[in-house]
Amino acid sequence: MKLVHPDLQYQFCLDYPDGCEWIIESPKLLAKYVGELICQAEGEAGNFVLSEEGKELNISKNMEVIVNPFALNVNDKKILSKLYVELTELAAGEVMYLATQEIKHNIQSYFLELEQLSSFVLESDSEIDMTVLLKSIGVKIEHSATDFFENMISYLRLITELLGKKIIVMVNIQSYITEKQLEELWKTADYCEFSLILIENRQWGFSKTRNQYIIDKDYCEIF
């Protein structure tokens, strides 16, 4: 995969497991490019173009931009929605089909008995929606992280596995994590097969193993 922008000379090569550190020393340009990536990751218009083998890809389907690592929720709406879809498909599959039908039948029988005790004439849908059922019993991802970093790693694994995100952009994450945690972050990207772009407002050090692309305060590009 490649990520390009008409105002940039540098071309991000993002074929797994490649990633890079993008240092933008200019506050003006940092706000510009991060703002564009956030908008495009949310489905809005922008100038970044993501492509693979010459074919343009939808950025919102493939990219997640994380600005506040402390606000990540492993049970946010988009994750749970995809989880319910997957569980509903499993419930209708060969292994669980008979058990699913039995549960639906029992629920309908329960409702009929409940109606007999009621003074009202009631009706219900003939088909029970498994997604609604899953929501009604509060199905969600078990959350056992003890700090923000563990929670962040869990979140990254979920959005890459459940939502199919191939590119994770993280802004100024090195301000909050240790060198050991940074290495764990890169290992997670390798294990979960996603490309990682770390956008920073300053250079934390020189890496011999990862690409570094710098835009200095004078808007000069160094790569």
C-alpha cells in the first residue's frame, strides 16, 4: 500500500510490516496533516490518497487515527456493531443453528405464556433478531486492562481483527510511553499485521530499523 499527498514529496510505503515515524516540527503543518487524516479516516474529503497495486482504497475503511490514547474504548459502538454481526453469523451457522432455533422457540413460548397472564392482547415479531437479543443481554468485550497502554494494545488488536484496519496512525504517542512499550507497540503491529505511522512533533531519536520522515520548522522535507 502507498499513502501520498500532493503537497508532499515523500511517499509512505505501507506494505505490511512496514511503518514509519513522521516528525512534523511545524505546528501549522502538524495541525494541517493530522486534521486531514482524521477527516478522511472518518469518511470526509481530503487530499491524502491510499492505493494498492495502482487501485485507490477507501481510507476510512482501512485507517484508524488515534490522537488521544486515553480515550480508547474496546467496547465502543463500531467495535460492538461488528462483533454483533460476527456473532449473529455464527449463531446462524451450521454448528449453532439448531441451538439458536431452540432458544428462539423458547423465547417465543415464554412470551405466549406471559401474554396469557396479562390482561392485554399482545403481539410480537415472528422472527427474533439475534443482534437485538445480544444487545439486550449486554454482550461486550471482556475488559481486564490495568492501564492505558494495555487498553490501547487491546483496542488495536480488536480494530485490526474485527474492523479490518490495515493502517494505524498515532499522534505524539511517544510522549506517553516508554522505550520498552514502544517496542511492544511495534511488535503488536508485526503480530497483528498492520502498518504503523507514528506522527510526532519532535524527533525522539534516530532509528536504524524504521523509516523516519521529517518536516522541519522551515518546511524542508528530510528522508
